[in-house]
Amino acid sequence: MAIFKDIASVRQWRQSLRGPLALVPTMGNLHDGHLALVKLAATRAEQVLVSIYVNPLQFGPREDFANYPRTLDRDLQRLHDAGCQTVFAPDDGLMYPRGRQDISIVMPPRSLSKVLCGASRPGHFAGVCTVLSKLLHMVAPEILLLGEKDYQQLRIVQQMVADLNLNVQVLPGPLQREADGLAYSSRNTYLNPAERQVAPLLAQTLFDLARRSTSAANIASLTTEGWERLEQAGFLPDYLELCDAQTLQALDVPQPDARWFAAARLGQTRLIDNVIVPL
Ligand code: AMP
């Protein structure tokens, strides 16, 4: 297995490739959602590179950067077992050699980045866009794989790629779920057994709201009902909204190409999920 830790070696490898390269950026603690992206990448490109880097720039001061699960050995084993042979694992010194305080950053459009998660995580999407821009410049892949689990991130990066004329095709991967509906997430490992039992209710609520978001539906009352259901189960909801899947602006009436989005805290764990409306 090739594990690149500096820019020169990843670029040298990249230049030696004949066919197209797909990049799957991750923060590690890999699960089946990540591996599905890797498998999808392998159907679209001859070579797949997975990056593993916990990007400090996208964590707020009171968020879980210090505790974020770092499981590199296990991740490498999982990738090896899945047939992925190439990993880029930079460290902070490589990504932010002058520190993080006074550097150039990539600022996504307000309309996409101040809503949903952006409302309670200021600077998060600028951190995401900055690190992804750097990775794209370091690796120069033809294809960039992003999961629909982080749907807002996907839309923002698609817009960044268009706005900055980046020469890469963004390929979305479907959201992968555990058997009980809970979306795979690296943060699920924070859940204690009792919370893990309750956690699938977030997805169940979104699926229920999506199914009932017919053209005659009253979205305000569906939202109130969903919010109360989450609270009664022990969640502390951050947002629960029906939004246009392209603009991410909140909708008060159903329309085609809409999605329900939610973020909610369960104990110490912040979970996010989204479900398409089958209109
Ligand atoms: P992360 O390691 O959380 O930064 O995620 C790396 C990539 O995996 C992102 O593009 C995520 O959207 C994607 N991803 C994470 N969880 C899932 C999931 N349950 N289904 C599909 N993609 C996922």
C-alpha cells in the first residue's frame, strides 16, 4: 500500500498515472459510507486516492477537533481490504505550515453557507472549501467524490468548483445507512448504547416527513410535529427544514427537488441527516 505524506511524492505518483484519478477526501475513522464512495470511485476512474486528514480549519472553538476519532491503522486496513492501495495522509505542518490564523481562505457563497449547518457553525464551510481547494491543487484529480450525507457540503463544493473554474468533476455518492436507518457517521462512535438505540429516530422522522410532503401538505405543521417528536425522544434539534435541493433555501410549500434536512444533538453527539422528497 502506498501512503503519501508529502506533496512531492503524491504529485510524482500522480504524474506517473495514465488513466483518470478520483479523489475521496475523508477525515478518517472510516465506515461503510466512506467505503461505498471508494467503491463508486473505482467504477469511474482507473486510480482512486483516499485522503485522510482531520482538518482543524473546519472545527469551531467549542467543537470536537481534539476528540475526533483518529484511527489511521484501522483505516488503512479497511482500505486495503476494500482494494484501495493509495492514501494521502498529510499532517498539519504540511497543510498549514504558517499556522491557521493569517492565511488565504476560500469563502463560499453566503446563500449556501449561512443556512442549515452554517447558521450554527460559523466558518465551517470556509474551512471545508479551503482544505478541499488545497487537496485539489496538490492532487489534481479528474473526479472528486463527495457523499450526500453532507448534502450542504456537496452543494457548496459544487458551487465552489463552478465559481473558481476548477478542473474537476464532482461526483455525488448516495447516503449510506445502517440496517436501522441511522446514517453512517464517524461521530456515531460517540453514542452510548442507550443513545444508539434512539438515534435512528432522526432518519425515521425525516423519511416520515418526506413521505407526507405531498403537494397539499402543510409544511409548517409537519415541521412542528417532527421537531416535537425529536424532542420527546431526547434530541435537542438544531434545525429541521424542508429546503430546495439546489439553493438550500427554506420552503414553506412542497415542490419537486426538495429535501428535508435535520441536525440534532443526542447527548454530546451532533447528528445530521437529509432525505429527498419523493415528488
Ligand atoms: P468525513 O470523513 O465525515 O469528512 O466524510 C468524508 C466523505 O464521506 C464526505 O464526502 C461525506 O459526505 C462522506 N460520507 C460520510 N458519511 C457518509 C454516509 N453515511 N453515506 C455516504 N457518504 C458519506
